[in-house]
Amino acid sequence: MEHTAHVQTKRSRGGFEFCLNDERSTTTQSLSSSNVDMATNANLSEPSDSEQSSLNDGNLSSQSSNRSLRVAEKERRKNEAEDPFVLALKYFADVEAGTPVCGNDEVERNLVLVEKVAYHKGLPPEAVSVMLEFAMSLRMGTTLCPRVLKCMIPATMVPQKAVVRAVVWLSVGKIPISTQVLFLKWVLTMFDLIDGKEQLRAIYGFIFSFITDENLCPFICHLLYLLTRKENVRVYRVRKLLELQSKLGRQPFLLHLLSLYKVFCPELVTLSIPSRMRSGFRNHSLPWKSTLIRMVKRNDSQVASSISLALSVKDKAGSRKRKHNHLQIPALHSVVNKPAQADPSSIRKVVPLLQLNSFAQLLENMHHVELPAQMGSLLGSSVALQYLDCVQDESALLRLNFWLGYALHEEFLFCDGVTHNSEESLQFLNKLLSTQHFLQEGFSSSEVFLYKFLNIWDGSFLRPQILGLLSNIPVVPSSQIGQLLFQPLMQLFFTSSIFFKCGLIDCLNNMLLRWLTWHSVYALEDDLDISLNSHTSVNMTLSGFKDSVIELIHFVGRLASVGLQLEGCHTLLLSFVLDFYETVCDTFLKYGLPLVVMPPAGVFYPALLATDPVSVDRLAYIMYRYKVNLTSAKSQGTVAEQAFHISRQTFREFNHYIIIMVNCLWNSRMFQTSNLDMKLGEELLLRSKVPQCGARFSFIHHPAFMSYAIDFHQRCWPGRKDVDLDSIKDPKSWNWYLEYLFTQGWDGLQQFVQSNVSWKTAAEVRCPDVPSSQES
């Protein structure tokens, strides 16, 4: 044992000395080769006097330069020999196995020096290798190992050879479990700082052997999740994971690793993976990442861009969670900072995504792309998004969803009430929105985040971005949509301003549009099942999809009815509500969904009695489209296999609304309809002292069209001093007035009248007294 320890110490000492003397030996070799070249050139030919003089001057200059270099090298060696940090590292590299810790002032002094440098500047790669080897080899027992691991803060990168050697030390069996867990947490935290992953992937099976330890299993699963490739998925590994699941239960970390295995080899993993799983891997970045941030802030610099952890420092100190600042999207960098090469583990060409600058290059290397070290960097690269859209790499999406969910939860849900950096959050959410619009679908991690965030959202913080993300969520089952969406949104709607109400109605309209579009694209002809998301295997039947859509439409109807009452039938809110029902009225013909849902009375009457003509015109267009859809659905009832049953209640509601509109706008019998929803007593109408109450909302006297009636009256009878609008009721004038009204751009009214009322146009009934400008 003593001989082995002595040999091991010699190897460590030799490796350390090589790291320190490498630069000196290189300099010495360059100086020697320079001298040899000079001597050789001097003997090649006999120079002339002038040449000899210039040659002597050059030699003197070269000798002077060499002398300066030698002096500088000697001074550097002297300073290096006297550097306490170098001496401390040399001590840990040379220390003999079995050296006692108690009462050893030298080890304490050297370790404090290393900790001071680590927390202030970070350790260089050579120092990381020395200290990691010292800690994991237990030369001085197990006491110092946790302390050394906690100060392992790299200044630039972590050598993968040092990590591999440390992983191998885990098999010795003398390292306490708590220390092994701490080491694995360190590896997971510094994973993106490791300068390569090939050697770690080469010992994938060795790492997998630790999965049977219940204490190490969560961390081993996380590490395997980051290292797994398709060639790593084997039957015996799947069987082992399933055995562990039967023993430990459906643990999230096991399910996440199995889900990745199923992505690569679905034929090997027959287990049903839940579509929505909570995060299976916890954050193990403390205390190292917080120390890195303090180091960056103290030095007023950042870690090298090639291995950046996407950290930045706030001007004001926030909560413990907020200090991590996960919202900065990392730059796109390869796992290995090397040019395209052959991957030894799979014997195939690997092209880093960073080297692809155009879509044409992506097509040429589509099956040789090496994903970046940090999946969050995909959000900042158009080529990377094109790769995701074309290849639909499930493993890449899983990793991206994991990173995105972690960032959103840490920065928005676990902020402890600290004020957010609005500019940073705005840029991050805008980038996320543009990514989702490019991919034409949302991320499952942002969906889960929104369900939680809506319960604590005040409705004003980054409202456009949050509502934009909300509109991208996929179809929610009708049994869950109330609790997940409707309850928090209803509280926000009734306690917020008119602008939030309008924004929420527009958001729900966009949500419905996306649901209907997904249905029209992904609906299958045979069983009418639709896929909720092109990247998941979750399916929903047509009846389930219809139930969700109906719940959403009814929810918006309730919000709109009460909201219009609270806001006094505000024109802006009414406009957004009518936008929503323009989508609803065409669900059958435009989107192929066998469904017709009528608007509630709380929406219909405010639009019919609105004071602006735009709202009335849009309501007329909506009712026209309802009629077209219902007529088409009814005509297909006896011939089409996909015809659907329309309830009698739907037809009754539609016919009732049509009768109300015709009696109001055309027949001038607004309050004389027996089945009118709103009842006004005769005494109340008499007390209002409004003559001909039923005609006050016709095309002539309606508040939205009275200005047009007055203008038409002045054009037809310019000599009259008194304006008598009842004169327009004459059949001939009435037809001309309607033609005049339709030429003002109210196409919705024209389509409604032409489809529901029989009348003669002005071309059929002409009058010589009408000015020529009105004959059109």
C-alpha cells in the first residue's frame, strides 16, 4: 500500500510539474532552435564586407534579444517559485497518502490559500485537476474532501480528464455517500463548463452502474440524461430502470430518463409516460453558482464566452433565487470547441451547430448536427430553430423544455416578491414568443409555468407577453380547464382595467383560433382523433375537443356579458368581443369543426343597440355567417357521413335573434315582439314620452344610423327646412336609402338584409326626383 501511494504521489507530482514547466520547456526549445538556425545560416556562405557588417549588427541585435528573453524567463521562474498559490498546489500534488490532518498547520495554511484564490478569481484548469485528484483520492482521509469540493470554482473550464478520473474514484468504496452526492452535484453544476463530453460518454456504462444506489440514483439519472445518445439505449438498461421504478415508485427522475430512452428507442420502452410531469431534476447549483456570481461581480468581468453560464450581476441585491439570473439566453456554442470531426463513440461525422450559417448548410449536414452544450442557446439562433422545425428532434426538445421550465420557474415563481428586471424579462419573453411563433406551437414547460403563474400574476406585469404565451397553450381537457385557466382569469378580469379586459378577450380569441387551426390540420379522416401537439403522443377524441371548445366559448360569453355591463358597453371592449364571435360563427365551414354556438343575450343586445354603426354592421355579418353555417350543416345532414346533430335549442336561439334584428331594423316593431328577451311595460314606455317607441331603432332612427338618414334626407330634399325622417319610409325612398347606406361600406348589413329580407332594389324601382349621385 505504501509503495502504491508513493508511486501515485510521484505520478501526481510529475503531472503537476509538467503543467508548470511546459511553458518554460517550450520557450527553451524555441530559443535553442533559433540559435541553431542562426549558426547554420552563418556557415552557408561567405558574406561581403557590407553584408558582414550588417550580419554582425543583426547577430548583436539577436543576442541582445535572446539575453532579454533569458532574463525575463529567469525572473518569471523566480516569481513562480515564490508564488504562494503555486506552492500550495505543489503541496497538494505531492502530499503523501496517510498524512494526518489534525494539528497539521501546513495543510490548513495551503487550503485557506487555495480557497481564497478560488472564491476571488477562480481556479485555473490545472488547479482544478490537482485539487479534484487530491479530494477524491482521500490521501488525507475524508475530512477535507467536502471542503475542497465546495471551493472548486473554475475560472474558465473544467478538464474532462479530471472529471473522468474523479468518477472512477467513486468505485473505490471509501468515499462517504454524502461526499459522493456532493461531487455529483458539482459535476451537474459545472457540466456546461467541462471542455468535452466524449470521455464521459465513453464510460456511460460505468456511470450507469451507480444507479442502483438509492442515494445516488436521482443525481446519476440527471447526469445520464445529459449524456444519453441513441447508442446508449440498451434493453438491459431499460429493464434495470423499470425494476428500480417498481421498487422506488414512479419517481420523476426515473420517468424523465425513461422518456428520453423512449424518444430514441420507442420499441424498447413500452411504459406509458405522462404527458405532463413536474420537473424531475432539482437545481443543485448552490453554493457554486452563487459564488461564481459574486466572483464575477467582484472582478467586474464574466466567464469566457465559450463556456458562459449565462450569468449576469444585478445592481441591487435580490433574493437568493433571484440572484441567479437565468433569463439571459446563452450564446450558441458547441459541446466541444473543435471543428467538424468524427465522433469516436458513434463513428460518424459531427458538425457543430455553431458552424452552420445558412439553411443550405443545414440541409447538407442535417443528420450530422451536434447540439450545443446549453440548449437555451437554441432560442437565439434561426438556424437552430430551423433544425428543430425540420428534424423535430425529441431529445433536443426535451432538453430545451427542461432548461426553459427551470428558467421560468426560478425567475418568476420563486422570486420571493422581489421586483423583476422588466427589461431583461421583456427581452426573454419576447424571444420565447418569437420562437413559438416560428415553430407554430408552444412549449410544454411554458404551459406548466403559466398554470402556476396565473395564480400570482397581478395582470399588469409584462401583460402583452404573458397573454401572448397564454394564447399559445394547446387544448386543455374540459375537466381541467376550469381550475387551470378560468378561475384565475376570471378574478383578474373583474378586478382589472378596461385595457386588460380587451387584452384577455383578444388572447382567448387567439387561443381559440390556434385550437381550431390545429384541429383542421391534424384531424384524421378515420377516427377523427386529433393530436394536441406534434411533438407529443397525447391524443384527444373529437368529442373531447368539442367539449373544451364549448367550455372556452361559454366562458368568454360570461366574461363578455358581465364585462360589458361593468364598463357601460364600452365600444372598445365590444369590438374585441365581436372579434371573438366572428371566429365562433365560422367554426363549421372555415375550420371543419362540427359545432355551432350562439352568442349570449348579454353580447347580442349591446351590439344591436350600440351607438356606433361598426358594431351593428359586425353583428349583422356575424348573424349572416351563422345562417350560412347552419344552412350548410343542415343540408349535409342527409348526405354527408361527417354531418353532426344540431340541437333544436341552437335553431331556436338563431331564429329568435333573426326575428329581433328584422323587427328592430326593418319592421320598426322593436318592442312589439312577443318573445323578446327584455320586457318593458306599456306604462314605462308611455312615461318615456318617446313617440313610436318601436321605430326608434330602425335603419332610419337608430342612433348608429341617424346621421346617415339626415345626410340622405338633405341630399334628396335639399330645399326642405324641416327634417322629416319619416318621409324616408316611403317605399321608393326606403329602397334608395338602403342602397345609399350600403354604398357607405356596411357590407355586413347588406349581406344580412339580402339573406333575410325580400325587397326590391333601387335599380328595380327608380324615381326621377332622386339626384344622379344617389342612383348608384
